[in-house]
Amino acid sequence: MKDDPLAMSMLFDFYGEVLTEKQKDFFDLYYNRDLSLGEIAENTGITRQGVRDVIVRATQVLRVMEEKLLLVDRYKTIQNGLLEIHDAAASIEAANNHHGGSASIRGYAQRIQELAKQIAEKT
Amino acid sequence: MKDDPLAMSMLFDFYGEVLTEKQKDFFDLYYNRDLSLGEIAENTGITRQGVRDVIVRATQVLRVMEEKLLLVDRYKTIQNGLLEIHDAAASIEAANNHHGGSASIRGYAQRIQELAKQIAEKT
């Protein structure tokens, strides 16, 4: 039943807060810490099927959230755009050095690179 | 009972999809189209109190979503950062023109401005 762990981990990062504590715990153990259903069952004292039901339900909740809000999709678009901005600003900085160098252009180009990084972290 | 319409409208834009159809409709009529509770009651054939209950509940759902996901908060941070990137790139373009002008710097600066606008629209 295991879905792609990276995709699941992104869904969890974006929407994990809407899950119940139990859903969060089991999902985290299964997808982020890579425990098996059997191991989670053993550690928590419920059946393997019970663990499985909780995780399947949690996965459904996260997928429905993404269908409605499209945050993961939007995140990827924004990250790609910010990377392109960052690289363009780095190219400006390099080209400016070749052209003798204006201090103000260098300053703005560096500021854009910083901002692109900061926004990428906050997205 | 009316909350700040602009704040409500932003919450609705971000999380409206998680509401039921009825919650969406009433919320939209009340906050975006500025109908009164009485008018909505008249148009839909339910009591004024019934309309009010639906809207209060919808507002709660949207607020809880924001507490959990902080999308509106994040949105504002990202928009401010993108605006600063856009302005810095415009300043580079202007400074580059003063300095005789490198075509590659101009091209990159224009590209950054375009990207900042595109990302702002997608955020």
C-alpha cells in the first residue's frame, strides 16, 4: 500500500496540521521514519489492520486537501520561479563585474538573491 | 456580527473550497456581495437565524484553517518580498541605462520583473 514517500512527506508538511494526533503520529512513523505497519502496531498496542486504517484515512484527508487547495502544486511553481530569479540576479552580478561594476547594481543584485532565498524558505 | 470584509474575503479565497456549497453561497452573498442576513433569508427561504448560523460556522471553519495552515500570513510575506524583488530589478534596469547599458543586464533585470509578477499572481 505504500505511496511515494517523498510525495507523501510533502503533503504531510503542507496539510499535516489538519490531521488528528493519532493520524499524524502513525503517518509520520510510516512515511517519515519508515517503520512498517507491523512495527507501529507492536509499539502502539493496536492491530496491524487498525494502524493501516488510520494511515489510509490520513492519506485520503491529505489528498483531498491538495485537490481543494493545490498548495503542493503551487509550491513547485513558486520554487522554480524563485530559483530562476536567483540565477538571473547572480548573472547580473557577474555581468556587472565584467562591465567595470556599478556598486548600486551589485547591491541590488545581491539583495534580490537574498530575497529569493528568504521567500523560498517561507513558501 | 460582520467581520472585516477584506480579511474575510482573503480567508474565503484561500480556504473557500473546504466549505460546503451552502456555506460557500451564504458566505459569498454576505461578505463578497454585501447582502444582509435578512436579504439572504428572503432569497433562500430559510430563517434569518438559520442564515446567520451557516455564516458563523463557515467563518469558524475558515479561521481554524488559517490557524493551522497560515496561508494568508505567508501570502502577505511572499507578496512583500516579491514586490521588493520587482523594484530592485527595476532599479538595476535604470542604473544599467545610466551606466551605458549592458544588454544582458537589461535582459536579466526585465526577466526578474516578469517572474516576480508571475509568481505574485500564482501565490
